[in-house]
Amino acid sequence: MTHSFPRYLLAKQTVDDRALNKDVLAALQSNLPDEQLSVIEVGAGIGTMLARLLRWGILPLAVDYTLLDSDPENIAFAQTWLPQWARERGYQVHQPPASSPVEIRESVTESAFSIRLSASKSVTPSVNITIIQADLFDYIRSAPAPADLLIAHAFLDLLPLPDSLPGLLSLTKNLAWLTLNFDGVTTFEPVLDPELDSAIEAAYHRTMDTRPGGGDSRSGRHLFGFLEQAGVQIVSAGASDWVVYPVEGRYPADEAYFLQSILHFFEESLGHLPELAGWLEKRRAQLARGELVYIAHQIDFLARLKPG
Ligand SMILES: C[S@@+](CC[C@H](N)C(=O)[O-])C[C@H]1O[C@@H](n2cnc3c(N)ncnc32)[C@H](O)[C@@H]1O
């Protein structure tokens, strides 16, 4: 079966809804203005965080939301999925008919699309959405005007840290909500073979630390020091663990697909290990029987630029 990354991101929504740290979220909400807000979300995938913030009523009355991702498949998906999602929830959607890409700045050669969601009686806020397909570092080099809020969700642990932080933080003039930063613990239950389970989990973490583009399997704990060194204040921090489990033998929403995807990522990263095939077969059988439990430890942060 071919794996669909956009479907994985869709299936991840309910898992992330539970995981996001609600104290850090409350701190974010209490620091947002009531009227106008500009947001830049990097590594935004298909746009599910924007949908979540609208569902949860977190955003103020008028929002400019820029969503950036380097993957053309995710961007194409976002362009159709977000307007459809918004229409189904009562927003009026204004999208240029051809929705053709425009070059936004000389050094960002990729495309930008715009969609406007108008508030109606039943739904607020109004949102101007700009969807940009570009590599994060090209975008930073193009020196865009900073937004009020930077969001990086399930993304920072893929970047070279701490080297990426100064550029990343140049995208905000005030707040950064940095969520689901993986922090070195992966657990599957029930145990198959304690030694083999631990060896495979550790090998998976090592692949995160040795990715050519960067990455850190303990980014969560390291961010406390890295953010401090980058000159920002940590306003709030807390755990945002993924905890995926069956209820009476069934997984909620599309979370069985989420778990299939996690096992697929193990296969992609560790396919060379001779023990992996047998281990995966048993884990997939546990999933099919509705027995598999998966836990990944992660940490959320709300940070604020220090004045001056
Ligand atoms: C784990 S996914 C998370 C997506 C989204 N934040 C979510 O949670 O639904 C990481 C995303 O980062 C994007 N990405 C990876 N490296 C990137 C880069 N250098 N510049 C921009 N996007 C990048 C990928 O295409 C992918 O969509």
C-alpha cells in the first residue's frame, strides 16, 4: 500500500488535539490581541493548525495567516482542503478562480496562493490566508516583514538546532508558539521483546540525529537552553505527548492510519536492520487486532522576544 503524507497529517489531527499542552495554549491565548493578528506558520503541512485554531476559537477578529511548506504535494492539498474545510463550516471563501502562483520575492522562487475566509454571523474571524511553497531557509533569506506570531508545529525537531533559531525567530516580532518538539522517548505497548524493542526505538532516534538536513531527537529538552541562548523568554512550557490507544479494540477517527504511518516511518528509516521485518510484522498484527499503544514524548513552548 502506498503511503499518503497528506492523509497522515489529516489523521494526526485528533492525536495532536489531545497532545497539545493546554497550559501553554492558554498562555498563548492570553497573550494574543483581540482585534488583529499576523501569523507565519512554518513547516505547516496541509494547514491543519489553522483549521484547529479556528475550530478552537483561538484567533482574534482579523487575521493574516501565512502558511509555508516546502513540499509541493502538501501545498497542493492545502489549496483544496482548506477552502473546502472552511466552506463546510460556514465561511465565505474567496479564492482567485485560477489560483495561479505568483513569485513573492526575488529570492523566493516558489509560489504563493491567497484565499480569503470572510466571517459570517455564525463564524469569526476573517482570515487572509497566503500559502507559500518554499524552503524555510530561502524564505528567511528573503527577509519578509516579521509577523506577530510564529508557529512551528511538529517541525523544529527536523531542523539543525540551535543554528536555525536566529533565522527562525527573525520571522516574528513578538511571540513564538513552538509545539510538539520530540523529546527522546518512544514507547510501544504491549512489549514484544524488551531488548529488541529498546534497540529499535534507540536506532530510530539515532536516524533523527543523523539526518543530512539536521534534526534532534531530544529537541524538547534542548530547546530550554537553546531558546535562552537565542535571547527569547520562555513564557510557558509543558509536555505534549502523543498517546494513541484503542478504545474497546478500536482506534478513534483515523488514528489507525496514524499508527500505520508511524510504523511506515520506522520501515523507511530502519529497513536495513535484519530484525526489523519480524518486529514490524508483529507490531502491525497488534495494530490490526486493536491492541497497539504508542507513546511519544514531546514538549511545547510559548516564547516571547525580549524587548530591545
Ligand atoms: C512532520 S510535518 C508537520 C506538518 C504540520 N506542521 C503538521 O503537524 O500537520 C513537517 C513538515 O515540514 C515540512 N518541511 C520540512 N523541511 C522543510 C523546510 N526546510 N522548509 C519548509 N518546510 C519544510 C515538510 O514538508 C512537512 O510538511
